[in-house]
Amino acid sequence: MDSDTRPQLLVVEDDDAARESLQALLEQRGYRVAVAENGREALRQLRAGKAPALILMDLLMPEMSGWEFLQVRAKEPSLQSVPVVVISAALDDSADLENVAGYLRKPVDPTRMEELISRLLSGKSPARVQPIPAEGGDPAGSTAAGPVRLLLIQDPEQSRITEAQLQESDEFHFQVRHASTVESAISEGLTAEADVLLLDLRQESEQGLTSLRTALRQAPGLAVVVLSGPGDQRLRQEALRLGAQDVLGREQSSPLLLSRSLHHAFERQRLKAALERARELAVHERERRGMARWTQPRLAVSSELLGDVPLRRASPETFRTLVARFNALCAKAVEEKEHELDSLAQRRELHALSDALAELRVGPGDIVDIYQEALAGEHPNTSPELEAARREEARLMLVGALGYVLASYRLYVGSR
């Protein structure tokens, strides 16, 4: 008999990264999670008697879609007791589908997901989510955080014309700021406060491409839309190749087309960031599960040399000191790589840290504990790119330290 009383959820999603990230998020919040790749697999589990407390289901899936699953479920009373939450990029509460308990928009907001699941599991009806209105009270075109923050890179006169054009559109709403060049916008910190950058290259295509490269390199999370001169097909192709979300010619810059292009660029960039984050979460969850095996006290070296007491419990102060050294070494490695400096000194410091670990006769599980504690620490004001680089350096350091320490143990055991 299963003694685990945590609620069991079923995630039905064909995309591996999305499925694994949802599973990780739900498990972190204390739920047991089963998964299925499509509606057919979900039906098989339900008919086998594996009834979850709640189903989270994508709609567009191969073999059997979410729509088809709902149709089959409606004909089988035994399946109707389990509430279904639909996960979709297009549907929300206004869809009001039959036999659907709630909706989550893609990319999934973890806070909204937790609130919805809690309400449904407690037997309450889900609260309907109303869009936050933009200035003027019109919810159309507004994002979850209000108007889209737009940064215009144009000469002052043209910038005023563009802002006036955007104000003519009733469909979308923008909060506009201005700069004359990309470089000045970056130096003044304006790119960090924007969602979308509109870069006017109609007068300076060659120099403008350099500005585009600078914007994409210095503000990688920013959606960029380019205005080009009439018939400048080469600039259009090169701008899109470099990473611009869209390129509009003069004939395409009507108020409606311009506002739609800017808003769609923002949405695409947001979805792209959410997908990358979901993939990152999935990678780290797989890594965490793999590393968990190292922390078990069954390892022969760890049991022989240290026993079953982890270093973090046997000597908390020493453990914190080693975590701090690991973090400092990792930060230095990222800085050296960023500035293309020689890494010989960094390798020597890693060997020194490994020597300290070997002298303490720590086990592999202790080294993994140090690595995981270092990754779990807060690093405010760190960009996603630097955070990814820090994690990659930490992985390399973990592998190096494990190899070095275990090699030391072989020498130590052989000398006895």
C-alpha cells in the first residue's frame, strides 16, 4: 500500500523539454508527478486504475491530441471524476470548454499554476484571470505587466513621428523612450528597461548593421525590429540573419502594421526566453537526479574513508568554507574566459582546492554537495548568459575535482 499521501498529478505533453520542466516545477512544489507523451498514453494510465488528483494537458499532440482525449473522456463516466487543466498558447478562461476545470497559458506562469492547482484540489472553482488593462483602461494589446516598453533609436524628429504613429493604434499600447544611438541607449541603461527596440536603419545601412550587432550582443534578451529603406533586400536578409525579429520597409510602416510587428516581436522573444528557460530547467533537473546517486552513502570510497556522515553535518564550518572557495574559483574562471585570459592559474587553484578536499578524506558525495550548494546560492544582478557560463564552469570544476580527489585516494590506499 502506498504510504505517500502527496497529491498525484498527471502531465500530458509531447514536447520533452516542456514535459520535464513542468514535472520538475511540480515536484519542487511537493507533488508526485506521472507523465504521458500524448492522450492515448494518458488514457492507458487512467484505464489501468492510475487515477491522479489532477491532469495538466497540452492540446496539440501526435497520436491522440488533447481535443480527442476530451472527447473520449466525455463518453466514459469513470474518467470524468479527474479534473483536467488545459495548457495552451491560444486558449484561456474565456474558451469555457466543456469538462475542462481550468486553463494555463503558455509559457506557464509557476505562481498562476500553483494557485490554480491548489484551488482545484481544495474543491474550489478556479478564479478567472482578467488581463491587466493598459493606460486608458483598454485591456486590448496589453501584456501581463502593462504596455510594452519600447525603445526608439531614431533621430529626434523621426522619433516624434513614430511615436505619434503608434498612438494612432487602438489595438496595442506602448510606453515609449527615445535614444539617438544604440551606444548611448546602452550607456544610459535604457536597454535594460525595454522590451522591444526599434532601430531605424533607413539612412545608414552599413553603419546601422554595426549598431544592430552591438544591440544584439549587449542586450541579448531584447526583441529588435529594424526599419529599412525601400527595396533594401540585402539589409533585410542580413538583419534577419543576425537576429532581428522583423524588418519593415517604408511601405510597411503604417501605424497598424508597425504596432503589430513590435508587439509580435515582443511576444516571440518572450516565448523564446520561456522555452530556453524550460530547457535549462529540464537539463538541471536531469543533472540533479544523476548527481543524487553520488550523495548516497553506499559508495565504497566514501564509506571507507569518512563513514556515513556527510561533511556538511560532520563539520558545517569547513563545508561552508569549501563552498565559498568553490564559488570564488568558479567566478574567477568565468571572468578569465570572458576576457580570454590564460587559465593556468585557475587550474592550479582547482588543484589546491582538490588537495584540501583529499586531505579531509571527503567522499564523492561531499564534493557533489559542495557543487550543489554553490549552484543553489543567490547571485543577484547576474544576467542569464553569465549564470549559464557560471553553471558550465561549475560542472567542469566538479568533474576535475572528482577525478583529482579519487586519483589521490588510489595513491593513498595503495600506500597503506
